Amino acid sequence: MTTESTKDGGAGEIGHRIKSLRRAVGLSQANLGNVLGVTFQQVQKYESGRSKIAADKLHQIAQTMGVDISYFYETKAGGPSPEKRADPPAMAPSAEDKIFKEAFDRIKDPRARYLLSELARVICEIEAGH
């Protein structure tokens, strides 16, 4: 018989890390759901490990909360292996990307970080014609 921890493929541990980080930055499940385009119930499922999270959603969570995606995969004994510390960039970041990231990283208030990420999401939706 398969145990829950092996059956979920790590979804439980990732979900626990999402929940801890979300609470640490002061986001509600509804706020995080809005960022991801899912319901708060779906966020509950991610956090409990009842639902696996797609890589793009996990990437959005990492960006929203200001961590590298490897945060969700670090092991308790020493962290991720060097080759898994960060995803290789699809393209080299532009000067604007670097300026924006540096400015964003200086924002300490989690609500301000959330609002700025929401603004970026809305602008992207508008540009995509949604």
C-alpha cells in the first residue's frame, strides 16, 4: 500500500512550504488565489497536498513571494544540489528587468509587493486582450 507522502510526489511538502511562506508574507488564501487565477479552495488543496501544483503556478507563487523556485524543493539536509538551485533563464534579463527586480526586492511590505504583482498581472491581461 502506498503512503500519502510517496503517493503525492512531494506535493504535501511543497504545499506546506507554500502555506508557511504565504502566512509569513501576510497573504490570505484568497489573495494568493487571485494572483494565481484560482479559487481560495484550490489554494487550500495545494497547501494540503490534495492537489498537485503545476510548475507555472509554483513559479508565480515564488515570484509573488520573492523567493527562488528552488525554495520549494530544498531538502532539510543542506538544500538543493547546486545544479537545481535556480531555473536556467529562458533569456538573458534586460536592463529594465534588472532595474525592476532590484526595485521590487527593496520593497519590504508584503502588501505592497502583492499589489505591485497584481498591477503587473492586470496589465498583462489587458495587453493580452482578456
